Amino acid sequence: MLAILGITFPIFAAIALGFGLGRFGFFTPPQIGTLSKFVINIALPALIFNAVASRPIGEVFSFPYMATMLVGGVLTLLICFAWFSRTGPVRRAVALMGAVVPNSAFIGFPLMVMVFPDDAGLILSMNLLIENVILIPFLLAAIEMARGAEGTGGVHLGQVFLSVLKRPMIIGLILGLVVSVVGLTLPAPVDRLTTMFANSASAIALVVIGGSLAGLSTKGNRAMAAQIAAMKLIVHPAMVALAAVALMSMGIGLDADMRAAAIISAAISSFAIYTLLVDGTKHEGLASLALLIGTVGSFVTLNLVLYLLT
């Protein structure tokens, strides 16, 4: 257990440091926002580009891994939809988003660096592809439909896809894929530059997530927020594990490391911009509480998942 704490303690200590810096005013919300922009727009795109561009295209993506994450996510959505069937459609849509999209960039990547250092960048790339191209657009469309927006939601879905393609991390992924497919070798100065920015991502991302938590609202339905956090921290990894077993029985198997990476990824708390994406639903406080409870609670659940997988 001490070995597992050796992995998780630095991560949550950095989050706690960021929380303290934000709570006591060492970093103001605008400063935290600036650091967040650096991570999202520069450090992580450079990391993803480097991880993808430096490998042959055949080694970039694992279909069994992505299938496991997608099937596990769909199963989680179905369970969450049924569980919150008695609540309003908008609150249910907000709950669905919080239950199935992990914080792969700000917490997942630093954790994978500790557990699977050689594959951390590729794991992040695959997680972001599933989340940004499939899950988040679908969930945003579901929220818009629940709000009674005009049309059937197809227009909104198209707009979301266009916005996804403009995100720096997706652009970094696309550029990395182009370099990988063409078979180019990055010049040494370019490789060192992208590596330098990539190496800055982990620590800053963790401080940013802690500082962001310090400014979250604590007003909302605490019971429902706790249930959303439980869906994310318990049900989601359980469904990913179930998906891995089911796909293995169909001959779509993962090796032990990638299977563990998928379950660990699902056990991470909700993504950092959860509260921003539900803006306008009148349930931002619920999302903030779910994010706060989930991030704190994940210290226990992540250690438990790592212990069980070990």
C-alpha cells in the first residue's frame, strides 16, 4: 500500500497545494485561468503531438483500448440515465456528463506518467479522442435537447464537432497523426522544444485543478452531487472493467497494462471544465459540488483501484 501511496500522494499533494494557493489568495482566479490556458493551449497539445508524432501510426491507437473505454462509458450512461430517471431532464443530462467524462488531461496524465511512463502520452491521446469526439458532443447535445432548444439537436451537435476540431489538443493530435502517417522524423530542436513544453504539463495541471476547486460554488443539491460523484468514481470504472472482460470473451482483448490503464482512467474524477460546459442550465452549483466531492473522494477510490489492480 505504501508503494501505491507513493504514486498517488504527490498528485493529490500538488492538487492540495493548488487549492491552498487559490484559497489564501496567492493565486487569483484570473491567474489560475492563465495557467490553465497555458496547459490546455500549449503544454498538453505539445505533449500529445510529441507522443503521436514520434511513433509509427500502427502504434498510436489501440482499438481494444478505445472500444473498452467507449463500451464502458455507454454502460455507465445507461445506468446513470436509469438511476436519475425521476429527476428533471436537464438535471439528468448534467448528471450524465459528470458521470462519464474523466479528468484525463489534468489528473489522468500526471497519474499515467507515474504508472505507465512510456505510454502516458498515447493513453491521454486515446482518452481525449473518445471524450472530445464522441462523449462530450453527445452529452452537450443531450443538454441542449433537454433545455428545449429548437430543432432536434443535430445543429447543436454539428456546432460542437466544429468547436472540437478547433481545440489545441485536438489540433496537436491531428498534426501528430499527419507526421506519423507520413513517416517524418522530427528535427532534434523541434523534438526538444515539444518535449520541454510537455514536461511542464503535469505539475502545472495539478496546481491548476487545485486552484480551480478553491473557487467552486458549494451551493446545490449535495445528495445528488454525491450520487454523481459515486457514478463517476465507482460505477464508471466498474463498467469499464466489465467491458474489458466482455470484449476479451469476444476476442477483443487488452494486455494487462492497457486494461489497468482503462480502469484507472475511468476511476478519475470528472473533467475540469464540467462546470463550464453546463453553464446556462441553472445547475452549475450541482456540477461544482459533484466535481469537488469527486476530486476529494478520488483519493480513496483511486488508491483502492490501484491496490486491486496491483
